[in-house]
Amino acid sequence: MKGKIFNAQEVQAIIAGSKTMFREMIKNQTPPDFVCDTKPRLHYSNNRFFLTGQSYDWWFEECPYQVGQKIFVKESFAVSKTLFQDIKYLADNQRKWGFINNDLAVWKKRPAQYMKQEHSRLTLEITNIKVERLQDISEDDCLDEGCYFAEVFLGDFSKPPRKIFNFSKKNLLKEDGLLDYKLAFKEYWDAKHKKPEEKFKVNPFVWVVDFKINK
């Protein structure tokens, strides 16, 4: 089974049920002359997405995921070597087996990339895949991308507030008093993606992957 790395805040959001989607950079982006063509139309066939332009159809990449596929969450963890090998998840300090008392355990921290499937506590099932430009994200998708710092009511006070990422110290308030979801997502995306060609302002093509927790 394939694994995917999520940071601590994303793991907490997945467990809370507020993150049900992720975006991933498409490795093979558009050709240099693409900007001279008409606005592309996207279509999907045999797990491949095609760009249909004015003068050509251009297949840019086979999707690394498939609907129905299961992937396991890779997250930062710690391993105990005291008496029994135990696993502790650093996102919330929960333990997988809990054979020994926390006070007696000697923990060795391990980065997420070293997590094996048998150590993972979360398995996700892919429910939908699409392609879009990064800046075309909707406000609903901003919320589904992951919710963590700020709680806001979305007009209906009979429903519990939704949480959204807010990595910025800037004022993200809209005129109506709600947070600017797309600006919050931009801060979240840019905090995770350090390369200039991956930044939100570049507006790359991305895989948009919906998932649910597989129980």
C-alpha cells in the first residue's frame, strides 16, 4: 500500500473529520507555448488527464492515485525501545500499543518518511480525483483542505463552526467578518511548498484528491 506524508496539523484535521481533500503538484506542467493557446478544457480517460487546447491535445501526466485506492498516512512518530517496541504519534502523543508506562519509556523520534504501513494508524480511501489550477480552488475546497486554527460560523449558527488553516499573522478578515479562506489556504500552501515554481502565485496544475477514512 502506498503511503503519503501529512504534517501534524493535517493529521489532527483528518482525525477531526475536517480535512477530506488534498492537493498535489503535477510533476509535468504545461509546455512553454501553452499560454498562447485558448483556455484549456480538461478531460479524463484511463486514469490520465488530457488538456484540450486550440491546436492540440496534450497528455501531461498519469495520475499517481486512483479512485478506490487506499493509502496509509505517514506522520512523525517516536519508537520506544524499552522492553517492548511501542509507537507514539507526535501529532497528539497517542500511542499504538501502549505496552509500557510513558514515564518508563525511552523514545526515539522518527520523521514521517520512515513510517511503515504497520506503524500507521490512519488509512485513507480515494473517492474522487480532478485536475485544476491551484488558484481556482473554491472556498468550500479551502475548508475541505484542512481546518485547524480559526473557528468561524458560516452563516448558520445552528450548526457547529468550521475550522480553517491560518498560518498567517496578517489580518485575514473579510468585510463580513469571516476569514478569507483563499488567503488562508495560500498561506498554508506556501508554508508547505518552498520551491519558487510550486508557490501559489505561480498557479501550477495540481491533482485534487478527495478521500475518506477507511475504517
